[in-house]
Amino acid sequence: MQQKIEAIIQQHDIILFDEICVLCIGWAKFLIKYDTQAQFKLTSVQSPLGQDILRHYQMPTEQFDSMLVIKNGQAYSESTAFLKVIESLGQPFSYLKMGYGIPKFIRDFLYRRIALNRYRLFGTTEQCLLPSSENKKHFLEHSIDAKL
């Protein structure tokens, strides 16, 4: 299994998101709309594949306080994860990479305040974001299945 996960993270840039968080689902929908080349593959932290990836990076598998972004095999979390994604989307979004100019401890403090309160602020949902025929290229599980 470890070799399979290693192969997956070497082949894809991945975003792990919380599938019950309304804010996180909104972020995933934003990515589906604006990551037109599907350079990032989405998978939920609650999925078996998401859990395996979290374990691979020795991240918590029960509590999800940060989106995890894997880019070129390197894992990023908190504000740096957001900035890694946004700078890859091109203009006008890439202008937000100026956020790197804010000290990391301040960026991460602000990120954590939102992340820790996201359920209270934005709510949760029972409806998962499911791949459709139009957006399945954005989901990691479908990218893997297509290669098998």
C-alpha cells in the first residue's frame, strides 16, 4: 500500500479537503471551476485514499484542522497550502501569492482561527461533493481509475 501511495503522490498534485465542511466544499467547487486544467486532484480526508495519504505524511486521521496540499510530492498545510494552490491558478488569483509577504506565524494564526471555527461559521453538510461526468477529471479517485 505504501508503494501505491508513493506512486500516486509522485504522479499528482493533490488537495485533501473535509467533505462535511461547507467552506471546504465551497473551496473544492471553486477549484473545479477555476482549475481548468485539473492540475490539482481532489480527494476527501474522510475517504480511504485520503486517510492513506494522511497516514503517509503522518497527519492526524481523526481531526481535520487544515487542508493538505501535496505538490511535487511535498506536503503543505495551513496558509502555505492555500497559497501554493492559489499561485498555481494563474491570474487574477495568483496575485494573492503576495500573502507570502506576511510572516508565516501570522498567516497560520489567521488560517487556524477560521479552520477551528469553520463548522460554527459556515456549517456542515450531509451531502458529499460527488464527481459528475463534467468534473470527474478533478477527483483523484477517478484519475487513478482511469489509469488502471
